[in-house]
Amino acid sequence: MPIDLAIHDWPLPYVAQLHERKLSDIDLVVIHCTELPDMKVTREFGERVHYPQLGTGNSGHYYIEESGAVHRFVPNERVANHTVGYNTRSIGIEVFNVGRYPNWGDSKHQQFTVPYTKEQIAALLALLRRLRAEIPSLRYIAGHEDLDTRLEPAKDDPTIMLRRRQDPGPLFPWNEIVPAAGLDRLRVSP
């Protein structure tokens, strides 16, 4: 049964350099929030080459705007660089939210204050249903914060250690998403 969801293809310029994989290798969806001010900056960040030897950068597969519009930056058959140690087995979904922007590393600015919109959550659930239909091997869902538990010194006080990744953050409605997604939440111990 097809899932009614408009996905706007917007491939990154280096997508052909990303490693290919079989869909059956994918068993995990990782949810992120952009922690950037808008989709223009988010796109610019995705286009930046962070790995010159490969000619690629950091990005997710899908991006969901506040309005619920869904963009595909990387096809499912390609490995996007979004979660260290989990990229080859996962689909990365970035849900737009300013998060802690622009103070990610400041110990006094670690609160997420902007809730996700109803449109974003509806689009995310539709996308998850579609991915489950297209990729039968999907079993797990996690937040970036569930998988990357590394600490780093705060920029304003290096004696304070902060979680490196905190997305999608405390305002993300896991209690709604996990049961509706039909996937098990995956977490690692710090």
C-alpha cells in the first residue's frame, strides 16, 4: 500500500561519492534536529565538504521543515554521514529545529525551547511508515543523543563537560513517535 507523502528530491552535489549499500543492510532510523537557524543554512551546511579525501560532508537522508515539507538530500541506497559508527546501517532524518543554536557549546545555553510542530510530527510518522514499507529490515529507531554519548568541554568553561549531541532533544515527542512507528528504540550506555 503506497504511503501518501510528497518527498522533494534535493540531492547533495556529492551524493554520487557516498558509498552504496543494499536496503537490506538498513535496520535503524536515527532522528536528529538541525540546530541551525533556517533551511537555507541547513542546506549550505549539508553541501560543505568535511572529508576532502572523499569529497563528501555531513548530512542526513531526509529533512523535515516546520511546515511538514520533506526533502531527500541522500537516497536510501547511499550512506549519509550523520551518526558516527551507525551510518552504514541507518537512515538519518533531520527535523528542523533551532535547538541550542548558535550556542551549542555554551554551558549556559543548553536548553531546547522551540517545540516541534504538529506538521513535522505528522510528516515524520508518514515518512517512517513509508520507510518501513520500502525497507522491511527496519527494526530500530534512535535519537542522535541515544547513540553518540560522548562528552566535550564547554566553550565558555572547559572544566564543564557537556553532551556532544543532544538531538532531537527533550521536546521531541518520543512517547508519541515510538509506538506509532512500530520500531524499537535503540540506546547505548554512556
